Amino acid sequence: MIISLAGLIYIADRSDIFDPSISWEGDEKTLGNIKHYENSIKHLLGNKYLIELSELKEKIESHPWVAKANIKRLFWNKIHIKLEAHDIALRWGDDGYISSNGIPFKPSELVDSDKPIAIVPESQAKTFFEDYKDFQLIINPLNISRFERNHIDKIWLDDGVQIILGNQIQHERLKRFVVVYEKLKKTSTKIKSKGIFDMRYPKGFALSYSP
């Protein structure tokens, strides 16, 4: 009896009956990379009797387009993985994006997007995105087309107007810009297309023009 039981265990271990079976769910962005995900987690499936779901989750969520991986064990060797993709709130330079959660990511293949351009170090992306949302609310119905954060913050609008905010009291400076821009844009079409507003002055601003 003991020999027979040992034989059954040996046969079961050698067969593929109990090999892990993974089903996937997601959208076009995530499901297009399934082979890549499968290859990346293959080493985590070596012990078919002990698959750590937390390790699978961590590995899959390390892929650029994946915002979240919801993993369920349907049976001890049957696993279902539902993928949620990052959306695109901003274009991050020329080779990446920032999601609506303020998460920067760089997929291997880019997609066309008309979202505003963001220039910001990765470590500052979360705060930067919150500032972007605040600034867009302040200038609405105008639209930000580019936002740069270097040693000073600069904003470009859809019509080509540039706003130099600096790095202090930015909300107040932007509100002041809205007031003066509404008045000045009626006096010159050049202001609406080439105006550069430096709002770093305590009680005013400097106006120049791009070439």
C-alpha cells in the first residue's frame, strides 16, 4: 500500500496534470503583452505546489503598462489574473507618460497621445501632477499644453503663451496672470500667440515676446 501510494505521488509529480494554469483578463494595452508577462513569471511557477501570489503580483506590476494586478487562486494550481492598465494624463518627455494617479511610466512601445507634455524628474512626478491639476483649474478655460519643472516652473498654453511661475507662491502668481491676461489679450493678437509673462515680481509682471 505504501509503495503504491509513493508510486502515485511520483507519477502525479512527473505529469502535467497539476501544472499551474493561469487565465488572464485585461484591456488591449495589457493583453497585448501577455507572452511577456508569462515569461517574466515563469521562474515563480517552478514549485507547482506552492505558488506565492504576492510574488506574482509584484512581478507583474513591475511592467510599465500595468497599474494593478488583481490575482485570485481559483484552485490550488489554477490562478486568475485581472490586469488594470495605466491611463495617460500627461506625456512625460518624449518617451513616457504620467498616469492620473501621478505615476510616471515608460513602456517599450509608445502610443499616440495629445495630452500635455510634462518635464519633471521622476522623483517629483506625484507632487508635480497634483500641481498641474491645481494650475489647470485656475486657468480654465485656457489649457496647459506644456509644464516644465526645473529650477523654475514654466507653463505653456495651447495658444503659445508662456508663463514663468518660479517656485514660490505659484497659485497666487497664476491667479494674477489670469486677471492681467484677460485684459491684455484684447489689446494685441501678438500677446495671445507669443506673449511671455514673467510672474515672479512681487506686485506685477514682465511681458516679453517669443521670436
